[in-house]
Amino acid sequence: MIRDIVFLGSALLLSLTACQAQDHSVIALSHTDHTVYEVSPTLGIINQFTAENQPHEGIATPDGDVLFIAIPNGPHVVILDTETFTEIGKIESDYFYGPSESSASPHGVAVTSDGNKLYIGVENAAIPGVVVYDVQEGTVSKKIDLLLGGGHFLAIDHRTDKLYYPMRLDDRVVVLD
């Protein structure tokens, strides 16, 4: 009987610990109404920002203070303050335009573990690649030409800060160190 009481007490303690998880929200991007939503699992929509066009990919800085949202048909990347959910900047670049002024689709975005560099994939550029944005300076520093088509999403391993860029048209993954 004592063993059963200890087991039940342990189960209750574990369930209470699980219920005291961190407060968090989910960032949802809507193609339909061009809106970036902050959604609380318990409260529903708590913030929203309407973009000029369809938001496609987004990433938060490691401290969670800023969101970068790629708008391929803008073509630009919106910078949002997460506290107020207002636009505090916009990244625009000649690299975001493709042949004949069409969009090069700034699409995938990834930020380094220190929050100092933002990488932006431009999959539909005449020469596809990755645009590097210096977050502290607020400037585009360069474009890395990749000569491979089909890059779509970006991911950074925050243990190594290596950037992974899968090429869906030829089954390769580009790794930038």
C-alpha cells in the first residue's frame, strides 16, 4: 500500500511538473490574408501583422525579440518587433529581383546563434544563392552564388553555425561553413 501511495504521489508530481511548462506562442503565416499571427495555445490569436503580400518563411532571433518574415512577391523581408508586433524595418535588395524584374523569391531564412547574421535564400534568381544580411549593421553584405537550382528552406545547426540549404531539384544539400 505504501508503494502504491508513493507511486501515485510521484505520478501526480510528474503531471504537475509537465503542466508548468514555459509560456510560449506559435507564429503562423497565412497565405490567404497575408497575415503573420502570434497564437497562444491557451488564448488563441494574441497578435497579428498584415504584410503587403504572402508571408512564406520566418525565423526569430535567438533572444526572441525580432522576427524576420520573407515575402517572396514583395520581394523583401519584413523585420517585426515581437513585443509590439509592428514592422521595425524591411530588407530590400537588388539580389531579390530575378530576370526582367521578377521576384528572385527571397524565401528561406535562417539566423546565426548569436543573432548577427541572417541568411536569405533567393531560389529564383538568375544565379540562385544565399543573401547575407548583417543584422547589427542593417545592411546586405553579400550574395553567395550557388549555381544549383531548387533551394528552398534554410537551417542552421546552432552548435556549429553551419548553414544547410537543401536543393530539391537535384537531391543535394549545400553546407556553408
